[in-house]
Amino acid sequence: MMNAPTRRLLAGAASSVIAAALAVAVPAAAQATVIELTSGHVDVLDIDHVAGGPIELTVGDDTGSTRVERDPSTVVFVVPSAAYTAVPSSSAWSFLGSGGYAYVLPQTNTAGLLWAGWDTTGVASGALQFNRVTVKLTDVQGPGGFSVFTASGGTPTVLFDSGNGLPDSLNVNRNTHAHVNWGFDAAGTYVATFEVSGVRTSSGQTVSATEEFTFEVG
């Protein structure tokens, strides 16, 4: 018969082996490959919804030969020094930094930069009330202001701006594929949190999805 000290010794050894195995296995299972996107077409917010299902918020990556839908937690959007640009002196542009320059991913396709926007073509017709979703910027962590805007004829229309208080909301119709300007006041890492929601036509229930999106600037 095994005596008590021996049983305790073996039990302790077994516990150590199990703990060591878990310590190795859990991080390996949790790790995911992070993809840096540097240029080409990308839908930062790729929004899908079918009747009765959840809202799905992913990244639509068209930078390669085949479109890939990616988990936002595995993507870093790179905003290089080539995106550093002068800001017009008009007061209408005062939301974009204070030093006369900012980093901007433009709404037009520009070689060497990401051409970034959003896509709601995956939202089924009639699934949500008014055939639209509400996109809300709820939080930004970074070294400066973060903004999303369009520009026409030298005049900007600000859609989201972390510099004047959050959250900011925008209603976007289904079947929309749009490109916008993404502005950053300073170099560094930004994490922007977006929430997308809609109201089911069938039940009146609100469905939503929230994700964090990381930008490496400068």
C-alpha cells in the first residue's frame, strides 16, 4: 500500500505536469496571426446581416488577388509617412489637427496607401427597419485626434471626430459601398472602437456588434 507522503508527492507532481501543459497549450490556442495591411482596397467596416441572424462586423480585405473577410482583432491598418499631408487653413478643417499637417488615408485610390471605406452590401433587403444600420464611434485610444470625413470642392463633411466628444453616430443605408477619408492628428498607434446596430423588421429587436480597429500611423 502506498503511504500518505508518497501519494501527496505523486499528486503534486501530476498537478505540476497538468499546469505546465495548460500554460503551454492555452497561449498557443489563443494566438492569432496579425496581418498588416499597407495599400490597396479595404473595407474597414464590412457589415453583414441576414434576417433573424446577428450583425457581423469584419474587415473586407481586397488588397490581394482574392477578397478575405478578417477578424478585426487580427488586422493592423498601416498609415505610412506618405499619408502625411498639409491641412487647409480654412476653419472648416480645424477638426484635423492643430499643427497644419496630419496623416490622411484619402477617399480616392492613391498608390502606396490604403483605399479604405465601408460596405453594407451584405445586409439583406428588408431584414432591418428602414433598410439601414447605425454606425457609432464609441471610443478612440491614441496620441491624437481621429476623424472620418468626406471632402468635395475643398469642403469637408465630418462624419466622426474624436476631438469633439464621443460617441458619434451615422446612419448608413444597406447596399452601400463608400470610401471616405481617415484622419489622424499625430503619429502613433490608434485603436478605434466601432459599434454597428440595427432593428430587426420582424421583431423590433435591436442587434449589434462591436469591434476594435487598430491603425499604426507614421
